[in-house]
Amino acid sequence: MKYEVFITQDAIEDLYEIYRYIEKQGYKRRAKNLIEQIRKLCYSLTEFPYRGHPPPELKRIGVVDYLELHYKTYRIVYKITENKVYIHCVLDGRRYLQDLLEKRLLR
């Protein structure tokens, strides 16, 4: 069965922030390539979306209905509902997830 993949507005904003940060460092082509690779990985979830694993920080507090995949240092956090995959955030894995999620709630 194929799944539909939806990238939420929050995840789109995450991708934009990642792009802007890398572009400001003077690497526009690298930023564009990175975002394209992350998007490809997101849309590859149309097949085998359960290949991800629960983020350990969420699992520790009993939240197990979200999964994550990694691309380089980035974490793609998503949730599967019926035959739909919702990408909720794309985060820099070098940062503390708890702080990022708190910031997200305040946004």
C-alpha cells in the first residue's frame, strides 16, 4: 500500500530556516542540494513509512506515535495516520530536541 506524504507548515518553516542558515554561510548550492535530499527522503516515506524509529526523547516520556528518520545530522519527525504520513518537523540533530520542541510550542 502506498502512503500519501504531507509536509506541515512547521516542517516547511524548518526547511526554510536550514536553507537560510547554510546560504548565509555562503553555500547557496549546498543549501539547495541539502533541502532537495531531505525532501526526497520525506517523500520516500510513501513506501515503508514504518522504517523510522521513535525519537528517544519522546519515547522516554511515553510518546511513541511519532517516528523519525535521519539525513546526515538532520532529524525528520513524522506521524503516520491511516495511509497518510505527516512530516511535523525537520531538526538539526546536533541540538537538544527538548529545547527545539519547546521553542516550537512558543512559535
